[in-house]
Amino acid sequence: MGRAPCCDKANVKKGPWSPEEDATLKAYIEQHGTGGNWIALPQKIGLKRCGKSCRLRWLNYLRPNIKHGGFSEEEDNIICSLYISIGSRWSIIAGQLPGRTDNDIKNYWNTRLKKKLLGKQRKEQQAQAARRCNSLKQEMKRESCETFMAPALMNQISPYWPTDHPLEEEANIRSLLMKLAQQPNNNFQYPINIISSPQDQLYVNSMSSMLTSSAAMNSIHTSTSCTQLPNMFPGLENLPSEPCELGYDHNPQQIDGLEELYGMADMVNASTGTTSSGESTGWGDISSLVYPPFVSDYEGCQQGLPQPQDSAFEDLSYFVPPQ
DNA sequence: AAAGAAAGCAACCGCTTTCTC
DNA sequence: GGAGAAAGCGGTTGCTTTCTT
């Protein structure tokens, strides 16, 4: 038996709101408030809408001081900073941007910001792949085997991109943002001040715990190149650096975010990139990023696979802008 | 100019969390 | 403390607009 519907679907209008409906809802709420019950509200005012729909319409469009579109660079940076630290918790992110709604930010991220990041990344990787291809071709010419290319060789030419795997894409973006966050003079900051509620603190603490539990975290603790991470995860330095026992047969959802955190840790471990530009545009500075194979450090160790710093980040020098 | 593709965005769906009794 | 209802939230869908060929 499923959950009871919140309203009578048959008698409820769907789709775009008409100006009349908007006016009715707005006028009522401005005069009486929501009355603390969205479900009952549409019936009170004679709207054939679901209560949830009314709530959404009010919160996203009708309430005062709502801004639409025209995201500033500063807002971009705030969104990215927060995404690094808390992920897709759009309501919290929206809370830091007055006049913005979670839906708006979510749409903006999914349709523009993310592509902005990935577009830069893809371009650089294509150029890099082309360079590799050329050098391999020259090598093969020398060995007179130009007509045959082993699959393994093909993988070398285009190792990790493009990918249709959503988790890989997610990890790509996260890694990229984390790199940017570590660059001196960048505009991203870990927004410590948003960790206001016990729940938020708990969330960050759990992320920190997960980080410390990975083998990769050991190298972060000892890494001399990484100086910003402790600031990004306040309290992290006080946590035990011993990797704790973490069952790897967990349901991925139960350790939500872990795969990304490994990606972050891998990246931090390998990153020595710096920039001197510090432009707020940020994206212009994004250089080549070769995403490591989708295997955590821990798993990599277990399987005897090469570590990121050995392979996937071999071209990390691309992060260093030309002098 | 027209058709198809891509992008943008409003709205919906359903799961989770919080509140109330 | 438990159950049910309501609110909150993030992912997804589908329509509209814009761009490209």
C-alpha cells in the first residue's frame, strides 16, 4: 500500500500558472499568510491546485524580493564554494544568496555553471589527447605498425574522457572545483559561517570522518603541498589520522558522497598546482584535468593498481599557468 | 524560411524530515 | 514513543525558446 496522495489528483490543475491564479494566491497570502497549512490553502481560495504546487509557486516566484537570472560572478563563486563543501544541498546554498531560490540555483548549476566547468575541461583534454595521439603516431611510424592499433593503445590516447557516467562527471566537477579552491588568490572559500545548525555541523563532521577513514587521507595529513584542506573542514585536524574500519560492502547510498570524497582526496593528494592570476572569472584558468580512473586510493591499493599521482595526474603541470 | 537540436526553466514527483497529537 | 500529516527538498520531466544547419 502506497502513501496517500496529498490532494485529489483528478481535480487538480497542472502545468503553468495563469496570471489570475498568481494574483489570487499572492493576494491571499499577502493578506492572510499561508495559515500554516498549504494543503488546505487552495480550497480556501478556490484554486484548483495542489497545496504543494501553491507552496512552490509562492516560494519560487510570487514572494517578494525574488531575483531571476542574471547571476553575478560573486554569486557564481559562492555557489561553487558551497558546492565543494556541501554538495547539492540547494536549499542551504540558496540561503546564502538573498533573493535566490533553491530551484533557480539548481537550474542555473545544471544548465550553465556545470557546463562552464566541463566545457573548459573537455577542450583542454581534447587538445591533450591530440598531442598524445600525434606523438604515438610518430612512434608507431618509427616501428612500422601504422595500420594496427591495439585497444590498450587506444585507451592511452583517450584515457578518461569523454564519459557518460554521471558519477564520473560529478567527480570531475568536484575535483575541478577543489583544485580551484586550493589555488591561491582564488575567489572560492569554504563558507564556514554557513555551518550554523547542528545538522549542518553533523554533516560536515561526517564528511570529515569519511575523509579520515580513507587511506588517501593519510597522505593528505602528511602532504606538504596541501595547506588549505584543514581550513576547509574545520576540526579535521583534531580527528584521528588512523584509518578507521569502514566496511566496503556498504550500500553506496549509506555512504553518500564517499566516492566523491575519494576523488577529492586523490586530487588534493596530487595537486601542487598554483595560479597567480586570481581572476574572479576563474574558469579561464581552468587547465587540463585528467580524471583518475574511477577507483579510490583505497581500492587502488587493494587491487595493486597504479595510484593517481603515478598516472592520471601525470600532466598536472597543466595547472600551472605559463610564467 | 523551415526543421531539428540544444538550452533554459517552470513545475511535478516522490522520498525524507519535521511537526503535532 | 509512535503514527500520521504536512513541509521541505532534490531529482527529473516536459514544455518553450533559441540556436544551428
